[in-house]
Amino acid sequence: MKVLVVGGTRFFGKTLVEQLLTAGHAVTVLSRGKLPAPAGAEHLVADRADPAALRGALDGRSFDAVVDNVAMTAAHVRGALDALGDRAGHYLLTSSISAYGEFTRGHVWREDELGAAELALPPADGHPYTVGKRGAELLLLKDERPRVPFTILRPGYVVGPHDHLRRMQFFVRRVKDGGPVVIPSGASDVFQLAWHADVAAAIARAIGDAKTFGRAYNLVGRDVFTYPLLVRALAEVAGVATPCVEVPRALLRRGVLAGQELPFGEEDAMWVCDTARAERDLGVAPTPATTWLSELCAAPLPAPSPAEEAERVVERARAQVMRRFMPAAPSRLRR
């Protein structure tokens, strides 16, 4: 098949392109050109936010499927569909579980709970990212003109060894240097993570599959984490004893990690989604966390900047002080 991947030069987009090439597909990558496309893929350079540039790059080209990894708004989706016209057989939108917009404790989100009627409402969190992703999905669901068949993919927090945001690498480095690791206490944050190769494999399986047309899919792992559980599981696969300093979020905001945005979840929120539809329709079972945590630990870490090294020295010193005052209350979700 001829597949266009919009945003396929880094992280799980790059993993997807590599998987498609290995499977024998003819892959074209469209990006702004800041990074090279994977070897074997054709590379089109254009800013997808510029409708004229996008039309120029895609003029006269046709594709069996288009995977849009970097559509952040309805305007982005509209621009892609207008540029492609009737020259795409299947449009796959990479959205996000953030589109659900409200992660109350005890609720496990299923895809059918977020349809056109719900997407048209202002999200509870009001975050621009959530608003944008909901708008992108809604355009597909409400567009009344003849259009290409579409599928919506909703990944969770994606992790992997080449994550440019270094979300898990933040914890891997601290586990490997012997800790201590300062984390939010207890079970106030609950979340799932998605392994980059699983997300790519699920998207690849959906390409051209008629049973996915008009449907949405949660792409997350089965494992449910809190921060204490995640760090202790990481330390276990690394074979080290890493002390955790569990601190209430309110203290973290004022203390040693005040300038660092915690990468997963929210305080007193449960970012958990059902995986049954994706496993059933796409036939991709999530990789067990123990497997991908081991791979993360074995992967080389990017060198820290001098500022990061200095910050870590201060963090460790303050963590040692905090350990003497914070109670070691067990998390309800620890193994």
C-alpha cells in the first residue's frame, strides 16, 4: 500500500514508518524537515499548518491511507482533507485520550462514551490541547460532505527509548543513579502508559481495515500505575534498590520539583481507558509493562545538560532531608 504519514520523523511516528517499511509498504513522510525521514521513506517537506504549502506538497499525489499524527485542531484536519481531495483511501487521525477531558476517580473510559454530541460540549478541563483534539475528532464525525473513510486513534501517555519529551527517562536516570526519587505520594495520581511500538502496531493494523471506519480506539497499556508503583517497578527490573521520597503534590509545587512538570496524570485523577475494542478489532495486545520497562532500562540515556546535573544535585540533597520527615505510607496500588 501507498501510505502517507504526516509527522513520521520522531518517536512513535518514526516507529510506525519503520514498521510499515518492514512490512513492504511504500511510505511517504510529510514534515517540516527539521529531522530526516527514516531510511527507505520518501520525504516531503512542508508546514502542515500552511494550507497552501500542504496543497503544493501533495498536489497530484494519491495514497491508499494517510496517518495524521500531528493534527492538533479541526483546521489541521480540514487542511489535510482539502489538500488530499479524493486522492486518499483512508484517513487515520491520531488523537489522544485527553479528548475525554475529565478523568474522575473510578471511571474507566470507553470509546463510545465520547461521540459527536459529547465532543461538541466544552471539555471539563478547558485545556487548549483537549479543545483542539476534540475539534479535530468532531470535524470528522460531523462533516456532511462526501469524505474519505476515517478512523480515530486515541493513544494515552506514550513512552519509549526515543521519547523526545524524555518522560520516562526522567525516572530511569534517577533510578540508575541510586536515587532517591521524589514523587507524589500514595494513589492520588492513577494512569496508564502506552508503549511506542504498541501504538505504532495498532495504527498499522487499522490501515485500510473497513471495520475500523468511523470508529475510535483507545491505545493504552493494560497496566495501571501510580508514581510509587511505577518507580518501584522500574527499580525492580533495573535490579537496584531505589528509595522513594513520597511527598504530597502541594509540597512538590513549592519545593524541589516546583519547576518540573510531572509527566503523567493529574492530582486526584484517574487516566484509565478500556483496551478491549482495540485488542479485539486490531488484534494487538499491549506489551506487558515488565517487558518494556526492561527495554527502557537497557536503552542508552541522553546526556544530561549541565543545568540538569546541577538540579539533580540539589534535588538529591533536599530529598535526603525530606526522607527524615515524610511518613512512608504505602500506596494502595502497589504490587
